[in-house]
Amino acid sequence: MRSPQRSNGSWAAGASLRLLLVVGLLAGACSSPQNTSTQPSPTASASAAASPSISISPGAESPVPAQILSPAPDLPVANLCSTQITVTANGNAIPLLCQSGAVNVPAWRFYADVSASILGLGLNPTAGQVEAAICDDFKRGHATKVEEDSGYKLASTYYGWNFNIDPEKVTCQ
């Protein structure tokens, strides 16, 4: 009698491991000090292509594989990307989207707590549900109107919504 086949682990564990690896590589690349010398940049070579490190220069964007970004319940309709964010004087993060129009994952994560209700709505909410989520973020997440406007823009792109709603003009009770 044959023994049962050993499990190679769940697909979720494998996906989590790959995601952790990508995030670790991106975090390491983003936290590296910038080279300020006047020497010319090295040219690509076969050995550089085999290097396991990733170098992302400011303004550069990298595609990110489709994945559910917390607190979203669904995969995005839009593409995902990663580019360095800058926190502005009023506490917002830019850019929300990459030059390609893809959702900037670091920006999404920046707004995940303060705009959790709008970012977690899903693919097919009603306009009323969107407005209620905006109000919930104002109350529970303590989002400012400008922060919630950014969260709404991220969610609209991520889910492919086409509502004509201005979060700064939503009246909450």
C-alpha cells in the first residue's frame, strides 16, 4: 500500500511567501541611500542581470502582480504598480497612481487605515454605500476631507467605479 502524497503546502502560503519576498526586496531597495556621487551610472551587464537585488530610482515604477490589497475584499480591476510615495505637508501621500494609470500599492497601504471603509467596499457598491463609507471614514478613521478624497480616488481606480461623487461635498449626519 502506498503512503499518501505529502502536501507541498497551500497555494496561499506559497503566495504569501512570494509576496513577502517581493515586499522585502522593494523595502530594501527603497530604503537604500541614494548615490550622490558624480560618477556615471554603471551599465547593465550579464552579472548585473543575475543580481538578486532590485533598484528602484525615484520616479521609476514597477508593475506589481494582481493581488487583493487589504482592506479590499476583491482583486482589483485596475493594474497595480509600485513607485515611491512622498508625504505632503498636509499629510497626504502622492502619487496615488503611477504614470501608467495603475494603482500605486504604497499609496494604497498609506491610506488603508484612515480610509478603510471606502477602500474595503468592493466591486459593486451603490452610490449610497459609497457615501456611507465616506462618512464612516470621517467618523471612525478620522480622515480629513482631503485624505478621503485620495482614498476615494484609489478605490475608484482599483474597483473601476464611475460614480459622480465628491467626498469633500458629502454631507454626513
